[in-house]
Amino acid sequence: MTYQFLKQQGTKNIPLVEAMHQYGKSGDPFQFTVMSRAKGVPLQSVWHGLSSEERKGYAEQVTAALRELRKFTSPVPRRVDGSPLWDNIIGRCYVSKKCQNIKNTTEEWLGSIDEELRFGIARSYRTLDKDFIEAKLKELKADFPDGAPYVLTHGDLHFENIIVNNGKIEAIIDWETAGYYPWWFERFASLNRVYSSGAGELFGTVWAELDPDHDPKQFKDKVSNHVRPLESAYYFCLLEHTEDLDVWRRPAFCECKPYGGVIYRRDWDAELEHKIDYKGEKQKIIL
């Protein structure tokens, strides 16, 4: 949907694939997206062979793309069609991206995952002291950075999603998690979740241009140091999802490609009820 939105807006500096088509409608058990292929290779595969001038050129193109993208704003977190925005910041469930949504206010958002955060704090600090857990949760929530303004954000921008050819970015791909996120999220993700060698050089240049009010230390003190503790608390919470491990084992595709595989029900029609695994059946808990 973000691809279609950007196409309709006639953006000039955000490189996209030439065409993309979705088959199936909302609610269908199967939906397919087919997109044209961008000519080129991921930036990761060529970065280390580039000259300083070539690297600077790519940084300028990424800067121009994000500057144009961030001109689109919203009063609340949401996807471009107005639907709820998946929580790609704190409440990230690796089984299903749709478990948690970012609510309209920070209080509502963090309040909706209170129990997960409490259990995560208990496990990370190895304590069952309710007063300590409540005090720590209150402290972490009070320190959380304000999200406004909410700007259109790719949400998964890394070297593998930037397709380049002969000095030009041909396409930025994988817009699945895009939406109107807090102003700081794109920068936070590029600093804390992009592990490609060279990413620090690229995004350091980009954010020096896009966010000159915060140097790296200021951004870390204002944002990263207050987001990561809550991110960590949610990570420490043991979660389980119904039908998570139900699979169909696929036989070999054909004689020339004798590869088997599995299809997880979670990718098909599973209910995926999200709940906290207080009993710790999946692994030992020592508090």
C-alpha cells in the first residue's frame, strides 16, 4: 500500500520498482504480491569497493529519498491507508508482526503491553518484587521519548533493501512495515538494527543532514538510551502463539530441483493467539 501511495503522490526522489501488483483481497487466506525487478545489486555487495566520492553520492541519494519521505506526516501513528500501525519498535513478535499495534498516544501504546513489560523486567532483573517491577516500569515509561511529529518511515532500511546500479539507486524495496512512525524511529533503526558493514558511514552522513539538531551523542542520550531498555524488557518476556509450530512438510519440488521444505501455518490461516508463557514451558527460568 505504501508503494501505491508514493506512486500516486508523484514523488521525485524516492526510487521505486517500476510496477507492483497484489492478487487477492483483504480477508483472503492467500494473497500474492508480484513486483518488477530492479536492475542492479544490493548496496551491500558493492560498498567496500566504492571510492569515497561514490559512497558520498549514494549517501546524498538516500538523504534526498528520506527527506522527501519525511514530508508526509500524520497526527497519529498509522499506516498510509489509516489502518493500525504494527509495532515495529517495542512490541515486536517474531512469529506475527500483527500481534501489537502502536496506539494513538504513548501512554495507550505502552499501556497495552504492560504485562509483557512487567514479566520482561522480572526476568531481566531476576526478581519477583512487585514494588521494584512497578517502579522500574514507571521509570522506563516516563523516560520514553515523545513521538510527535509522526513521519512516513520505511522502517527496515538497510543495505540489502537499497538496489544500486552504476552510481544510482534504482529502487528501495521492502515497504511492508512502512507507516507513520515517531520522528526518531528511522534513525534509531538505522543505528541499532542495521548490521551491514559500512552502514555507520552511510547513515552517519545521512542523519547529519536530515537531523542536524542532534549529533550522535545527543540522539543517543535523548532517544536510544530510553528506547532500548523497553525494547529489551519486551524481548525478555517469554511469549507463545497458538499454532506457531504447526507445519506442512513440502515434498521435493521436481527432479531438477529436489528441495523439500516446510510451510508454517502461521503464514497461512493460523489464529496465532498471543499470550505470555508464565510457566516457562519453552525454556528454564531462573529468577
